[in-house]
Amino acid sequence: MARIAGVELPNKRLEIALTYVYGIGKSSARKILRRLDIKVNKKVSELSEKEVTQMRELVEREYVVEGDLKARIRSSIQRLIQINCYRGIRHRRGLPVRGQRTRTNAHSRKGRGKIIANKKILKG
């Protein structure tokens, strides 16, 4: 099995297997395979060592993936919270950030309701 950016790729079509790396979606996977001139329908087990090495080097050189990407996202959110902008306040309170309604829906972002005085349910 091939290991790219610390992720063991499953034995599936390359286009799908590359999406197991955090930060690489379907379109990025297609671009990588096109640049390396590898067929999209090839399975991971059919790759040669040379192809795996080329793919690993390309991903490390040109894409921000896995831990680095997660750290970058986390630091961006922290910056929003520190400068006290609207989006930072929404992140801090655990509410939807991009203008969605909260009167109904938004339950996955707001969490479960809290029961107060054994009867009343209070949200967020």
C-alpha cells in the first residue's frame, strides 16, 4: 500500500484513494494524476514505487495537507476570535458562522438543548 502525507491509501481507484488525504478532494486528485500522467482508473496496488514517490513529492511540494492544513485553519479561526469580529464571535459561541438561520435548524452546530428546571429546554 502507498503512504502519502502520513496516510495509508486504501486499495481503491487512485482518484478516490487520494481523497483520503485531508486537504485533497476529487478535483485536486485528478490534477495530481494528470500532471504525473497516471491513469485515473488505476488502483493503488498497481502503482510502481517510482509513481508513488513522484506522487508523494508532488503532494508535499505543492499542497498543504493533513496536520499543516488543520493547524492553518485552527490559527485562522483563532485570529478571528482574537480580533473580535462577527465571525470570531459566532465561532466562540458555537453558532453558525455563514449567515444560516438559527431559529430552526442549526442543531448540529448549537448542540443538544439543555433542560432547565426539569421541563424547559434551552438552546445555545
